[in-house]
Amino acid sequence: QVQVVESGGGLVQPGGSLRLSCAASGSSFSIFAMGWYRQAPERQRELVARITSGGAITYADSVKGRFTISRENARNTVILQMNSLKPEDTAVYYCKVNTLNPSLPVAWGQGTQVTVSS
């Protein structure tokens, strides 16, 4: 069993910043990658940023240069620093954990709302 807990969402004005945090916990699991996805109303869930245990990072084109993902491997925590936020960044942000456990390869958090509005 892997528990994934996100925090840090909220309401911010355009141009502002937010910091999202995701922590994974449980027993007998090794993490391959952690990442952030988002889903806006009436849209499909999409990748925002992802980082592997080896440090390989992938960003969506729409957030490159504005968002930064980082990871604390020892604490199974991933941080998403979001700067220069735009209204189109408004969505529910979900943390996804990919494990090396074949019986539980993926775990999702419950999501945290990010709203960018004046």
C-alpha cells in the first residue's frame, strides 16, 4: 500500500507563485518516478512535470521556464514550484507515483485545486 498526499494548492493572482508538495509513504515499495499531472474542467488529465529516481526530468511545453520540479529521494517527496502563473494553469493538480512493485505500479494522490484569477 502506498499513500500519496498533496498539499499547497490555492488561489493566486496571475503572475503569482505557488509551491505544491507531494509525499509518498507506505511499506515495501521503491519509487521509480514521481510527477505532477493536472486536469481542468472538461479536459483530459495531462502531464505537467515528472522526475525519475535517477533525476531525469520532463516538463510539458506549456510550463517550461515557469515551473520547476525537484525531489527529495530520502523522504519520497516531490516539490513543484510554479512561478508566473497564468489563468490557463487553473486545474486540479494530482501527484502520481510510479513504483517498482509489480502489484502496485502506480499510485495517485487525491488532488489539490490551483486557481489563478484576479
